[in-house]
Amino acid sequence: MTDSLPTLAVLGGTGAEGSGLAFRWAYAGYPVILGSRSAEKAQAGAAELNTLLGKELVRGMDNLSAAKEAQIVVLTVPYSAQKPTVSDVASALEGKILVDVTVPLVPPKVNRVQLPPEGSAVEAVQKMLGTGVKVVSAFQNVSAHHLKDLSHTVECDVLVTGDDITAREAVITLAKAVGLRGLHAGPLCNSVVAEALTSVLISINQRYNIPGSGIRITGLPEQD
């Protein structure tokens, strides 16, 4: 099955969001590599996921090695580490899709929208990398809370933005593999909406004492 699916590198894959997405993709049959600044930490994270999966499906490497081996790279690091991580792996990204999950949260007031001067965190990365890398923004509004619980349906649509429609479609396929509905949400500049929504959802979680609120887009036809 994995022969026909792209290899995914999840950078920052030892964190809650990255490891949760990696777990779901590995379960769906994708070859997955966890990336971290420390290869040893990545290998330990991969071992934990393999224990949950009951099979040796995930590998762990340092971020650059992981990015080199993958066809699609997923960036799930905190905002403060976004640009340094991209700079470290830029040489391995040319000609590939980079899925950026970054949200510009600025502690301690993470429940307040604090967008960067560039407009959105993901747009800033596209400018760094140039047109040789197809940057797509997605998964910012998906709570990590239930990702490793396969019995739980994660109730959230995924807004997928990017300047390359084919790259967006590839990420929508990844969303479906996780059990989510991915939606074309326009060019990369629209990522500002998904990035800002995360702070709104954090506020809702705090106010109503829930682990992970999400969004649904209504009015669309039912999809298979």
C-alpha cells in the first residue's frame, strides 16, 4: 500500500499536534518520518507511536534528514521555531510541498489574535523559500487532543490555502486520510483566517471548559 503513497516528514513531530497527525497518517498507510532537532528524541517519539500502532511504521530522524527523504514535509513546530527550522531544512525542500501548520501564538496571551507583520506566519515562509517550494497552509484549527484516539471522530473541517491548486489538492487528500474534511480555501494569503481562528478556538475552549473545539463549514454538498 505504501508504495503508492508519498513519504511524509513531520518536523516537530514529537509535539502533541505533530505526533497526533503522524499517528493518523501512519495508521492510514503512509510512510512517516518524525523529525526533531535531536535524532534521538525523534527516534524515541517514533518508538512510542509504533507501540500504539502495534507495528513498526514510523521512523525518527533529525529534521534535515527527515526532510531529505520525504516527498511532502509537514511543519508542526511552535511559532518561535518556525523560521529557524525552515532555514535549517530549506536545502531539502526544493520541488516539494511544505504543509505549514504554524499558528502565530505569542505566550502568555495565546487566546488573543497576534498576527505577524508579514500578514500571516505561513506567507512569511513562502517568501523565505521562493517559488521552488509549494507552501500550503492547513490543520491550524485541528485540536491534538483526540488525534491518537482512533475511536474518537475529530470534529473539524480543515481550511487548506495555497497558491498552487494541485498542492492544495494533495493536502486535502492528507486531511481525508486523517478522517477530516479538507476544503479549498483560496490562495496562501487567506491563511491569515485559519491562523487567527486558532486563538478564537482557544478562547472558546477556556470559556466552556472543553478540550478541543473545531470549525464546520455549512452549505456544502455531502462528500463521499
